[in-house]
Amino acid sequence: MTSAEISTGSRASESKGSVVISVDAMGGDRGPSAVVAGIAQSAEKNPEIRFIVHGPKAELERLIARRDGLAERCDIRDAAGVVTMEDKPSQVLRKGEGTSMWSAVESVRKGEATVAVSCGNTGALMALSMLRLRKLPGVNRPAIACLWPSRNPQGFNVMLDVGADIRADAQDLLTYALMGASYARNGLGLARPRVGLLNVGTEEHKGRAELKQAHELIGQNAEEGNFDYVGFVEGGDLPSARVDVIVTDGFTGNIALKTGEGTAKLVGDFLKEAFGNSVMSKFAALLAMTSLKRLQKRIDPRRVNGGVFLGLNGTVVKSHGSADETGISAAIKLAFQLGKSGFHERLAARVAHSITPEHAGATGKKHAEHKGTS
Amino acid sequence: MTSAEISTGSRASESKGSVVISVDAMGGDRGPSAVVAGIAQSAEKNPEIRFIVHGPKAELERLIARRDGLAERCDIRDAAGVVTMEDKPSQVLRKGEGTSMWSAVESVRKGEATVAVSCGNTGALMALSMLRLRKLPGVNRPAIACLWPSRNPQGFNVMLDVGADIRADAQDLLTYALMGASYARNGLGLARPRVGLLNVGTEEHKGRAELKQAHELIGQNAEEGNFDYVGFVEGGDLPSARVDVIVTDGFTGNIALKTGEGTAKLVGDFLKEAFGNSVMSKFAALLAMTSLKRLQKRIDPRRVNGGVFLGLNGTVVKSHGSADETGISAAIKLAFQLGKSGFHERLAARVAHSITPEHAGATGKKHAEHKGTS
């Protein structure tokens, strides 16, 4: 892979002295007004971001004009079509040209923007990103990585795949380990992330055959991949300080993700009910407001909004379909961090390197340069 | 299956006018004193339970003698050996005779006790139960069912399999649906439970091939099995009021269970930290004590302590290894409820019936009798 290939996608940001994020304004449950509100929130907090916003031009112009100074930081790309939550990915691949989602991904493909953000239909966004951006050399199955609130100092762990593909063989799981470690280095600032493989027990003899193979493979590649391999981890370890990156197939990961979200919401709702029970407890809730808000902030799913598609020629952040402006702003912030860190180029170099171990001797010097960063 | 076969296991309880629970006193993280404390708690709350307690005789006699009136409700079976958490199931099968776990299961096999309770090594307990109790006719893969705190009026949903077997084909998943529905009828008192199949989306085209097959099979057998089939459910639905029984393979179920437990514990710990933050919030916590205790009770994993092994010729309840006396007492309570309801006989009849649909015409009358109860 030449450096020209690797750097595609970051030209736009470099040339303007800022990071350009491509935002699909349509397809979320709350419509374009929530998306534009999220853009405005991010724009206010972070003067380094510029936006390319995709959707029906007249409506977007109207929404953006309402916000002070936002128009000059946004390029609008007119796209009349909308991918709905009901559209099947296969339909979108055939007929999706002209939709805001297609247009948003296209901006990354052309190198106008560094990262794309959409809160539309996950399956369609993944399929469209695969078709237009194509898989990175060395990646058989791309993955969606999510952030998980944790007891670690960085506040989050990374888990992947959470739903790009319902299958993963041992080689795919190794690729996920490499990509997840690279994401943790660039997105969470961890120099040497600890990677674990999700299983039903931590003993080596447990689990499915492909997990035992992956256990061997990941262990063998840890030094080369610049991460520590902690071995098998269990569901209870997802928020733990034992591990930073949890690797699993997309079926298991998706169910774990939704189970965790559902449980946190259940406990939160029970907590609200508990505090609404009596005059005394309502008074207590008032007194404890600051503490409760701090708790809410720690477990608020909107703060960790943004699954990242890894393994393509370009980075795409999937925001929750139900995201409000705070959620959208969190997804844009994540996109910005990844864009600014040069994450995509580093990940590409890391994966490209990992598939050519036979060249390790010849490219030893180049490898050493990557080692601390990608 | 003759009625003589079906009624094995309930003779002991019937003959004494009470339910006899066989308790393995060893193998838990907190040792036999916690187990005896749990027995004492259950004995006090419920005069209908009698116990057969398995472990080193001298130690158990000493522990039981300390509790007022407990000795006369306990038979002690001397067993010097202990199955540890590190023992491999295969070792226990070969050399486990003489352990308290083996002895506890044996009491159910012989019909001295209705249900066995152990907080020892899950894999060993499952393997031993399979070997000694054997699978029910019509069951290929037995399952472990757990209770999940939920928004339903009954307070819990049932999920199975949570770890008996890492694989399950479509026919196994149908068996889980039948067994789970029977458990919900007898353990939770739901006349017509709603059953859902865990998947990564609720659309019919999603998921693995065996899930699509199981989706068809379970739907076709709902009327016959006396449950409502709600179709695919997602991880977020586990605590929901959409469904009462969630069916999945033991790999996915185990990871979902541990993820849910881990998340609830994380939120609980964050909550404690939040209330310890300032003088004001500590004062608020004092005021809200009653409400917080109510919340804690709703999500306390000790209250739902007890995975139940389903699909064997006898019922075995697996308590958490780390269970304290409250947890052990909850597991014994569950064992008592199941023993008292005649759950095992009903489940056996239900599964036996489901595998002989070709005889449905001939045994129509008998089937109608089972329908409302098993």
C-alpha cells in the first residue's frame, strides 16, 4: 500500500486546517431538526470542525439559517431521497443513489470529508459503506465497534463486532483484535490496550472450536500488534478494568450490547420509581440532584453514542436511530477525535502490516515507526 | 411413559406431608456455614420444607446444632469429598462418587428428595446431573433456565439456556420453548406464557439459519404447547414486558446473563459512589434509604439466585458460587416452589407429549388434561 492510498480521506481536513465531518441529516427517528441541533452543539463546542450536511436542500438551509454562524461552517449537499428504518439493505444498494445516506458516504469516498456520521438504518449504512468504500486489504469481515461504560480510568471499553456480521471465524476475530486495539490507541489514548476474547468461561478448554483457534492466533499476534492479550473474558468483564478491548462475533456482540443497554435502562427506571415513591424520597432526590446527575452522565447511553465501522477504506460513525441533539453531538465528537488523530491511516497501516508477516524482516524499519502509534 | 415413572421424585415429599430438598453444603465460595445459614433462614420462613444435607458429618452436625430446632428438620448424609471450582467435569464424573455434590444429586435420583440445590461448580453439577439423572425422553440437550428481573407484573422473565450447552439446533430451541413455558406456568404462575426467540433483530429475515428454522418450529408448536409465540426478541427485550420466556442457545444466553449482571452491578456501584460524593448527597441517601432499599431489592441478584436444570429426570437448582445465606435461601425457596407445584412431573409430561404428535389423536383426552397445567 502506498502512502498516497493511505492518506486519501484526510486531504479535506488538512487543506482547510480543520476536520471535515460528513453528516447524513435524514433517517433518524427525530428527523433533520435534531441532527442540525446536534451539529450546532458540536460547532459551538469545537471550532475545528467543518460540516458537509446531506439532505433536502431547502429544509436544511432553513434549519441551519436559524443557528447563529452555523451556515458558514456547513456545506449542504442536496439529496431528496431518504433511507428509512424499514428499507432492506439490498434495496438501498440497488436504488439508494440520491439518498442522503449514500451522499454522506460518498463525501468520505471522494476525500471531501474524513469521517461520515449517520443515525439511519444500520444494515443499510453498513451495506452502503461496504459497497462504496470497500474493504481494506486484509479485512474479510468489517466490524462495528462500540464504547462500553467501564471501571477503567478512560471510562470506556471498546467492544467489537456488535452487529456488522453475524458470523466470524478465527482469522476475523484476530482482525477485530488488531482493529479494536488501534481504535483504543487512537480513540481512547491507550498506548498498549489489553485485548480479551469473549467466551462463556475463562478456562482454555471452554467454548466453541473457532474461539479456541482465535485464542491461539490472537495470543501469537499480540506482540506484533502492540497490545496485551488477557485471554478469555466473560460477559461480566465487559465493564471491568481487566480489559480495554473485547473481541467477539457480531451476533454475540449485538446481543450483549442490547442486553447491557436494556439492563442499564431498567435499573435507571427502577431508580426513578424508587425516588418518586414518597414525599421523603422526592425531597431526598432534590437534595441528591447533583450526585444523581453525575451518575446519569456516567451511564447515559447518549454519551457513548456512536458505533464505528472498522475495516473499510474510510471511517463511518453510526449514531443511534433515536439519538437527540446530545447523542448526535457525541457521535460527531467521536468522529472528530478519530479524524483528527489520523486513526484511519494508522488502522490501514496496521492491518496491511499484519497480513504480510513474511515481509516483516524487509520492512522492519517501517514497522518500528508504526508500532507506537497505529 | 407410565405414571409410575412420572411420579418418581415426589414420593418423599408426599409421604412426609412436606417437600424434601436435598442440599449440597460444600463447594460454594463461602463454605458450609453460609449454606447452613441459608437453610436455617428457609426453615424459619417455611415450615413445609425438610432438608437432606450433604457434606462432612461432624462439621455439619456442629453447624446445624447451633441453630434452634434445625436438627430435627435435617437429615445429614456424610460425604467427605468436595468438588472444587477448579475440577473439570470429566474428572468429577470419573472420581466424584463420595463427594457431597454426587450425594446431593443421588438423593433426587433415589426419590428421597424432590429437588437438589448446590452452589458448587456449574459444569460439574450439570455433568453429574446428566450422568445420574439422565435426560428426559425427547430431550436432546438439557438447559439451564434463569430468572431475569423484568417490567412484567410477575417481576421476572425466564431465559434459557444460560450455559448447559454452547450449541443448540432448531429442535433443541423448540424443546427450550416447551420447557421454559412449563417453568413459567409452574414457577411464576403464568397460565399462558409469551415465548420469544433471541436474535439480533426482530425482522424475519435476520439471524442465523438455525434461528430461522427454530422460528418456524416454535410458531407451529405454540398452540399445542399452550404458549403464545411473540417471534424474535432482542437483547433489550430481556427485561421487557413484551415476553415472559426468552429462548436462546447456551453460549449466547450465558453471555447475556453475565452481561446483565455485570451492568446492574456497575450501575449499582456508580450509584453508591454518587451518594458518597458530598455531605449533601450522603444526607440525601439517608433520607432516601427506604426507597433505595426497595430498589436494591428489585435488582438484587441474590433474590433471583438459582439456575434450574431442565430436561433431566429430576430437578436441580444451581445457586451462585458466591451466594451468601440470603442467596442460598432464595435458591431453596425456588426449589420448594418447583417441588410443591409438581413441576417436574408436568414438564416431563409436556415434553413426552410434544415428541409424539403422531399419537395426538389417540391420546387426545389425556392431552386435554395436561393442557392447562403442565
